[in-house]
Amino acid sequence: MQRCTDLTERDLKRVRSPELFTTLKMTDCEGDGSVGLTPLELYEKLSAHGDTIRALKTEKADKADIETAVKLLLKLKVDYKKLTGEDYKAGCPPSDTTVPSDNGPASDEGDDLVNPWSVSTSSAKGVDYDKLIVRFGSSKIDQELVDRIEKVSGQRAHHFLRRGIFFSHRDMHQVLDAYENKKSFYLYTGRGPSSEAMHVGHLIPFIFTKWLQDVFDIPLVIQMTDDEKYLWKDLTLEDCHHFAVENAKDIIACGFDVNKTFIFSDLDYIGSSPSFYRNVVKIQKHVTFNQVKGIFGFTDSDCIGKISFPAIQAAPSFSNSFPQIFNDRKDVTCLIPCAIDQDPYFRMTRDVAPRIGYPKPALLHSTFFPALQGAQTKMSASDATSSIFLTDTPKQIKNKVNKYAFSGGKDTIEEHRKYGGNTEVDVSFMYLTFFLEDDEQLEKIRQDYSSGALLTGELKKMLIETLQPIIAEHQEKRKQVTEDMVKQFMTPRKLDFNY
Amino acid sequence: MQRCTDLTERDLKRVRSPELFTTLKMTDCEGDGSVGLTPLELYEKLSAHGDTIRALKTEKADKADIETAVKLLLKLKVDYKKLTGEDYKAGCPPSDTTVPSDNGPASDEGDDLVNPWSVSTSSAKGVDYDKLIVRFGSSKIDQELVDRIEKVSGQRAHHFLRRGIFFSHRDMHQVLDAYENKKSFYLYTGRGPSSEAMHVGHLIPFIFTKWLQDVFDIPLVIQMTDDEKYLWKDLTLEDCHHFAVENAKDIIACGFDVNKTFIFSDLDYIGSSPSFYRNVVKIQKHVTFNQVKGIFGFTDSDCIGKISFPAIQAAPSFSNSFPQIFNDRKDVTCLIPCAIDQDPYFRMTRDVAPRIGYPKPALLHSTFFPALQGAQTKMSASDATSSIFLTDTPKQIKNKVNKYAFSGGKDTIEEHRKYGGNTEVDVSFMYLTFFLEDDEQLEKIRQDYSSGALLTGELKKMLIETLQPIIAEHQEKRKQVTEDMVKQFMTPRKLDFNY
């Protein structure tokens, strides 16, 4: 309830900044059905509801039914006015929802651009995540939620949670409520295999997902969207499928339990599971081009594969897409740990879920892992200097950090000693927040660097010494992943779990 | 070559009637790559080629390469001018290609509306098929082709061919050329299962396909688009799948050879065949929303399932969608017998095929089976009085024909005897052209009815006596179709055929 009031106040503020209409969401304190909708979605809901009322009248339906329907229509019109500042007018979609490019819904100058294909910001500190929470209509992972996860799991929270690397969520409290009542859930995460090379940033969701799997003792499905990469990139189907299998080896090396984990390539699994395809078709029936245009910024020149793909990323959110694991049960709740740029897919999924009789998936969102050159962009697998790759040698790691890691230090040693460095923009320090597990040591580094006691070279050395053994250990574990193990993880089968 | 010249003359004529631009196609006598394109497709090709040239210039590509590219651009511009009567202008699509409604590409007043979901005409004689051939850019099945089919197959042509019920084709001569050179082909047809009830009109493609299977001794795949019906109709997935299986029984009752025939439900097979799904994704990558908008009249309010569905109807046109039958060969030519309203799907398929390295499917198009009430519309499975159903009793057949079959006779017996009836609009006579095999008897009926010697009641009696045993025999054969037989036909498996 508290969160609801907070957001409403923020929303009212936002209504005065019309540039944010495209991503502004309704928040639900009244359960009126317009929760989480963009202006365009609410407009479409209104249009459809108008059609329903006309149909009821034509069919000379029961008067009470018509009255109830009209009441809801009026309520929706009030919501629409509240959300857009405009009166609803049939045939005239909200004015601010046009999308200028392929890069997703428009953001005004100064707003960060965050969608599944592009992340950019003008700030060296990186994306403004508090602002993103408001724009996306998700909830902040606050201390109360971290404490609750510790209590329910009986384990100390992972440092990604303690340090706000996983910073936003949807419905995590409901997941925990149910878990406390012996109603379990499953995990779903994924990877778009666009090359053989994975970098350390790609490991973040997997490291955290493994922790969740361990502490909650639940099954996990991992989608390799090789079909997506074929549709978006200039690659062959064979390439994309090969990358899916190669990337799966790095994922397996993170230590997932083969008895509780199913990794699948879309190109293999969709053609092996009538249940999965049925869910894809169900989702595709309930999402219009207008909606994906609004959510993802697709245009008329996009291929029909891109346009329908969001349904394929949505389908694993529903447990009956995996009958071999869940025995055809459709009501097992799904929790999706992912980077926040994937949220548009799951906003769509959550919109569709109740309309096809399935529970909405819950989400845990992470921040982006910064490029060596700075937090303005996500790292790119196609630029070898932008990140530490999982195949890098100790020497390469040392050279890359020393040469490319953006420093928050001062220009001269004298100045640095006097004024101290800025950990908020220093990439080496950011990387340590991801990979140095000891909280006290990290805090000491923060203080020493800020005071000037610690020099940039020394900080970089600490990062290098932290990363080298992690990467070396990963390489060692990956070597032990045999083709047979990959096959086992990627075979649709029963998992070691009973509901 | 002859056909090419003919068509060019027709095209030139058409260019003077701008209302037909939407469906007018380029014909290829020069192999310049603009063959078979609509103005919008050609416009898009030009836009894309412009982008390519700009990219070549930016990359400072080889001068000769740029020159070749520019030459092609100029050639395409000339084609564009020839096709549309307008100069190509970047950013301005051809003016006549906007689509007003859900009902497919616009047709001017007087033009028949023909697309996969709607067929209508203002003429009691039915759709003007000669005009349709020009609009769709297909070729007429002329006496020469009928003679050739007889010669190659060594069998007398089916009466559907002799009487122009299958009236139009694409590339049938190439299919026969190859067959004569011991290069075989396969057949693909389908059905959208929207209800349990099938009517006699639904049998037309199957009766003809069975004849083709018998005379050419080739394999056949039959697609039941239960996913399509779910996307388009207010039905559940379970309903649609059930209808697919029930309809398959009627299809099997037509006498197909189980050793040469694979019937599949999309909802089952797509989830059982990675090869099929891979082809779907390939096709989806090579078709834009603009294209399906132009071809099918989709709008932004259509669900993404409808928008991407055309790829699913296209996929069976490629032999490697059925590795169990064709051993992964991708070069076995496909021949599709279907009603002409399905042609838009295959125009799209033929456009995509060379771009993904597959042969274009060939087609044989049938006219529509008229409703009892007249040839203005296709029959509807949802209107029991519009057609003879495969479940009708002899008495129902008699009553329906007597009560509803639109008559080309005169108002009084005296007038009829004096002026004669009109077989061109008489539905009973039309039905006889479909179901009465004896050419001489049919010709005698035509003469007698036209002269007035035969009265409407007598003509209807002949139709009733022709239909009753056909329907009764179908019902008898359908009864003999067991669940096991259905399962056998619908199991992906090797067919009795070697390439």
C-alpha cells in the first residue's frame, strides 16, 4: 500500500512532464484493470471495451450487464485522462506514443535509453536506475525485501542483492508469500547467443540465478534465443545454434545442478515441444502489432519474425511450456532474474498472462555491467577491448584493465592524494562491487580511493588480482564440461523436483 | 517465351488502369530481378538497393562494384516507372498501395474481392477468373497444358482440368519438364479446420490432389492449419486441434494412399519438427510487415500471430521441412493444388524462396465451389443452408437442392420452354460440372436446359441423384476410417518413395 501511494505521487509529477508518457505506467491501488498500462495500451483497452458494449447492446444483453460495462468504461476514461492529460476519443490514439526509430520507445533528452537492443546514457555514473524503476513501473529492492529473502531462504543475501546490483523487482513479495506457504516456484533466465565469446558481464544473471537455485532448491530453465539472434543479426541459423551450444558450456561452468536445470536452444526445443508452441500461439493471439510497436519500437519495415519473437521469449514464463518438468501444471509461478533491459518482454508477458489463464511471472532486475571504457553503455561482445572475456589470459586481463578501465582518479598523483578519486565513475571499483565478495574489504577500498590514500594503479592491481583467479577457475570448469554433459543439460526431461 | 510476350501486352494495358497497381506484377523476360514484384515490393527493393549503394560509397568500395550497383538501380527505376507510371522517389511509396481494410488489397468497384478470408463478387456468374489471372499474375491452364499433362502422366485429364475448374497455374510446365527428365516432385495442399462440418466444396482440392498423386505416383503432405483457425476465430486451441483430426478423417476418406501421404496438424507437427521450425524462422526473417500488409491487408491492430502466420503456411512448400520424407533434401519441387484464394500465401512464398536458397513451389489453382444460393460467394461452413454437407442425409440433400439451389430457369414453365434456362448462373448445373463425370451427358443437359427442353425441377432431380450416392459413399468410407488409421496418416514418418 505504501508503495502504491508513493508511486501515485510520482505519477502525478510525471503527468506534468508529458515527454514521459510513452513509458509511464498506471499503478494499481484499486484493481481496476488498468494497472501497468501505457497510454496506448489503455487506449486499446478502452477501444476494445467500447466494442464490447456495442456488441452487448446489439445482442440486447441483460440491462444490468450493460450498466456494469458502461461503469467500467467511465472508470477507464477517468484513468486515461489521469494518465495522458487528454480526453479519450475513439479512433484517436494518444498523441505521444509515436516511435521515431528502431531503438524502442522514445525518451526525451537526458532520459536513458534502455531496451533489449540498446542501452545508453549520457552519465558516466551509468543509467539512472531510480528513474528507470519509475519509468518501467517496477519496485525497488529495498532493505526490507533483502531482509525478507534472507529470512525465507535462511541464507545470507548474495552480495548482488546487498549491493543493489539486483535493484528492482516485480511481485517478489508474492513469490515469497507463496514459498512460505509451501507453494514453490521455478526460475527462468536466458541468453542471446550472438557469438562464441562471452564476457564477465554475461555471467552476472547466471551467478545470481545459481545462488537462487541453491538457496531455494528449485528448478531452472535457461532459454538460448538462437532464433532471435538469427532474426536480428547477419548470421546463419547454423552459426546461431552453434553459439547457443558453446555459450551453454560457459553457463554450465557456473555450476548449475544438472538434476534441476534445463538449458534449451529455441531452434531445437520449439520443434520438440508441442506444448511450448501452443503457448507461443496463445501469446501471439493476445498481442497486437500496435502493442509490440509501442513496447519495442518495431516498425513496418521490420521482418515478421522480429515482430512475433516477443511471444517466444514470453512462453518459458508459463510452467506448462515444460510438461516434462511440471507435469502439465500451468500454475507454477515463474521468477525471472535478468538485466533490466529485458523487462519490456516481461511487461508484455505480464499483460498477457491473466488473459490466457496463467499466473504473471515475477522478476528480479539487475543493473548493467559497465564497459571498461565507462558506464555509459553496456559491454559489447563484438568489441574485444570493451570487456574482459571469459577466454582472456591473466596477461590479457592485466593489460585490458590497465589500458582501458576508465578511472575516477585525478590527473596527477599529487592531485589524487589531495582530492581523492571518484568511485562512482571508476570502472575498476565498479567491477570490484561485482566480483569482490568481502564487504569490509570493498568498503575499505572505497574509503581509501575516495580519500586519495589508494592510487588508481593500486586499485587496478586489486581488480586484476580479483579477476584473474575467477576467470582462470571459470576456464578450468569450462574445460571439464563435456559434450555429453551439454547434451544432458539440453535434453528435455524430468527434473529432480516434486510439486 | 510466348507466355511472356502475352503477359507484357496485358501488363501494358493494365498500366493504363491504375486501379490495378496493387496486384499487378512484373513479368520477367530479362531476369532483372524485379519479376513478380508488386509496386510496393519493387519500391522496397529500390529503397534497399539505394541503401546498399550508399553503404558501398561510405566503405569506399571498389569503383567497378559501385558502377554495377548503380546500373542495377537505374534498371530498377525504369522497371518501377513501367510498372507504376510514376517516377521512383525515395521515401514516397507508390501511391496506390494503401490498404483500406482487413479484407486484403483494395480492389476497385466492379473488381472481385479474393483473399484467403473473403471472396465476393457482384456477378451471379461468380468471380471473373480471367481477370483474376491477370491481377494475380498467374497463367491460364490452356488446352496445350491439359494435353501435356495427359501426355506426361499417360492418363486422361481429370474432368476438373477438362472443364476449367482448375483454371490457373504457376510453373506447371517446369514441373512437367523436370518430371520428364526423371526429376520428381511432391504435392502439398491443406485445410483450415474451423468446424467438424465439411461440405462438398471442401472436397474439390482433395479429389483433384488424389488424382495427381495417383497419376504421378508422388508423395503428398496435407497441412491442417489449426493454429491459423485459433488465431482468426473465437475458438480454443483444443477445439481447433479436434477439428483438425475430425477433418483429417474426411480427407482420408477421399482414398489417399497411406504410404504416400502425411497429414499434419500445425499444433502437433511444428512442436515435433526442428526442421519445420527452422524454415518458419528463415521465412519470417525475409518477409517484412510492410509486405504482409500489402499482400494480406493486415493492420496494426492485428495480433502478431496473424502477422507471422503466412510463414507457417509457406514452410511446407520446402522439402526439407519434412526430413523424414525427403532425407533433408531441400531441392525437391513442390506442386500446390489449391483454390485461388490461397494464392497470396504462395506469391509470398515464391518471392522468399530464391532468397533462402529453395526452389519456388508451382501451383494449380481451382475456381470456387459456389454456395447453393449463387456463385457470388464461397460456401460457408457456418451456414448449413449454404451448402451440401458431407454429413447430409439423402433427404436433406434433396430438400436443400430443391429449396435453396439458385435457378437459372425462367419464372413460368411456358417462358422456360420458350426462352430456355441460363446454365451460367444455375447452381444445380454448376454443381453437375463438378460432380457429373460423363462429359456427353453434361453437354446434353446444358443444351436441353438452355433450349428449355429440360425444366429446373428435372435438372435439380439430376443433381440430387448425382450427389446422393457420392455423399453416401463418402459417409461409408469415412465410417471405415479408424482412429488408428488417422494416427498412422498423422505420424511423421518415411513415405514409400525414393528420390
